[in-house]
Amino acid sequence: MQRGFSRRILEGGQLLFKQGEASHGVYCVSSGLIALRCHHEDGSSTLMRLAYPGEIVGYRSFLSNLPHQTEARALLPSRICTVSKQTAERVAGETPGTLGRLANRCLKEIDRSHERIIAAAKLTNKERLADLLCRLMAIHGGQQGAEISMRLPLSRMDLADLIGVQPETMSRLVKRLEEDGLFSFAGREVRMPVASLQEAPELNSLG
Amino acid sequence: MQRGFSRRILEGGQLLFKQGEASHGVYCVSSGLIALRCHHEDGSSTLMRLAYPGEIVGYRSFLSNLPHQTEARALLPSRICTVSKQTAERVAGETPGTLGRLANRCLKEIDRSHERIIAAAKLTNKERLADLLCRLMAIHGGQQGAEISMRLPLSRMDLADLIGVQPETMSRLVKRLEEDGLFSFAGREVRMPVASLQEAPELNSLG
DNA sequence: GAACCAAGTTGACGACGGTCAATCTCAAGG
DNA sequence: CCTTGAGATTGACCGTCGTCAACTTGGTTC
């Protein structure tokens, strides 16, 4: 916290900050994958965002001076660059454009959220899952011949929390996607024929 | 567009700006009610936001220099203060803090969106409708004895677009709320026993 | 008043999702 | 080897929602 910047290594499953904590600064993801999850009073939770390298987390609490609304946890081994609160405030004051770039992150988050609200209203759960898998495939997947495959960075429960369904329903959605021939699953290993990209018309616009 | 500021009167149903248009500046709602609606390729639409007096609309396109993602339409007779693009840019450049205040609007929008995403994931449609009606009642309603009543500023289709269901389902939700004794409906006139505020436990936290 | 149109409602039907309970899998530990 | 426990799956049941179609309502126009 004394020095302005510091690096931190997180293993998969480790916590970056807790929901309800006050802001200690902003965090930049150097490598890995961070999940921002909102816990509810009833014990359930919703996965609000996946933060990839280059993205910034914790800026909402930094800008608004309110407690974190989500917890941040590494899904994969991750390297995080931490900018302490004082340093961040100093840089934002001294360097023009910094605030504007942060505002741009906010706009991105707004667009992301609006897309998700619309998707929740207009698409079926199966379509939303197929969409999500395509996006994950684009990031985590590797192509082998006519197939793309990846190791899912998310458990079934995380997928369920992201789509907004129960784990049982997630199992059924996975089964239905497999029956449709769009994907095939083996635990966290997922394979997708390249043809599937064309099969799901709405997905392209969302990429 | 020449002068920096101008007032504009909109009747209910009139358009403030169209989806896909380039930004011409920012708009401040002086009185009335503005609906921000996103139209989709399939002809359907989603009501993204209701903007009340004191709120600002069109700032996303202004800040990002991208076309409006929504159309803005008056639901009630409204008075709008328009700040042209050049003026807004000049003010933002000259007056420190303006950008920060705009960023605060963005944070509010993010919080609103996140609440809505969580509500969509965790609440039933009936609960979401009851929640929405309570909020509208708090703004548009007047108390008479043990009841609060209002004239809905929204059609059933608008309500459906806001909750994310079909009009037929909205009819059934309304009927079920009436059977539960939480509300009573006569066209756009809605009445609610004050006791209903306590009846719906989750609603309080969302107010 | 008759004709008309949009908004809203109702019914029937099938598909989907939440819930509860039982089972399965797999990896870690004794 | 057996036990344990968490994650994941499956089946059964029921309530809800989307869809299509028919109908009602209310307001506007001629």
C-alpha cells in the first residue's frame, strides 16, 4: 500500500477482494482470469463479470468511494497489478486523460450490462449458454482441424450463476446442446465443430 | 443547435432522438418522463430505462461518440433542456468536475443495470412486476387513507418490455397480483393497500 | 351509429425451468 | 482398500411462460 504499484500472484480460487470491503485502489489484470461475483442475502450468487488481461477491476468502488459490490476471485492462476488508492488518486489528478479513460471503462461496462439485460429478455437459456460458450471458445479455445476445443475455466455452478439458472438446469442445457450437435462435453473439456458458428445465427452479432 | 442551450417541449409519445442517430448533445429532463427503448432486429424492443426530472439522457453517445443505442421517447408531456454537442464539449473542457459528474451518472447507470441483471436472475416475473409497481407507486402515486393509487405512465406492452415477458404473460401477471390482493387494476389506474409494502419482503431492499 | 383498429384479455397447448430426492463420479484422505 | 464429501447428473412433478388463435374493449373516423 505504501509503494504506488505492486504485483500480486493469485492461484486459481484465491480472493483478490471481498464484497463489502472498502476500496484500496484499482487492479489491473496482467494475466489469468478474474471473476466478479455478487453474493446475495439468501446465500446464492451471480457471476457479474469475467475480467481478462488488460481489463481493470475495482474501479467502481474507487470512483464512487463505496464498498465493493462484488468479490473478485481468480479462476485461473493470475498476475494482478495493484495501484494503491492514493497513487491512483494522484495519477488521476495529475495526468489528464486518465479520468477519461476510466470513464471509457465505465461505458464499456454499461454496454456489456445492457447487452446482458437484452439477452436475458430476448434469448432462451439455451441460446444464452451457446452464446457464452462461443465467446469462451474464442478466447480459450484452440482449433484442431474442423473442431475447436477448450478447457472450461468455469465450473457448472459458475456457468449456472452466469446464465441465471439452477445447476440442474445447467446440466440439462448442456445435454440439449450436445443432442443438437452444437457442442460435445467431457467434464470441463468442450469441443465444437467450426460449423456451429454458423448454426447459431444470433450469436454472430453478439461476438 | 447554434445556441448552446435550448428548451424543448415534448408531448406524450413524441420522439426525442432515434436509435442509430449520431449524438447531437446531451439532454436533461426538466419535467415529465422519458423512456429509453432499444429496438431489436426482430421487431421487438426492450425498455432499458425511465428517465425522470433531473436525470440526463444521451450522455453515453456523447461520451463515446457512437450512435445512440436506444431511442428516447416521452411517455408523459415533458420539458427537455438540450445542450448542444459543441457547448457540452466546451463546458466539459473548461469546467473541471463536469466530467467527474458525468462519470457519476455512468456509475449510477452501472449500478442500475447490475441490479436489473441480478433481479432477472433471482426473482420471478411476478416479483419483478410487484417490485416495479412499488417503485412507480413511490414516484407517481398518491396516498388516500390506507391505499396508494396512481395512473400508470406505461402501457401493458411497455410493462412487458420492461420485465422482459410477452404481453399475454403481462396480463396474467396482473391478474395473479390482483388475486393475491397486492394490487388492484382498472385499466391504467392502479391501487395498492399500504400493507402490500410489507407483504413483499425482497422489495424493501430494492427501493 | 357503423366501421374500424389497436390494445388488452382469455383459453388451450406444449416446452421449459425450479425443486426435491436419488444417484453417480471422482479425487483426497484415512 | 474403504470412506468421505463436493460437484455433477438424472428422474419426477408442478408451476410458469411462449405461442397461436379467438375474443373483448375502447377510442377514432367516416
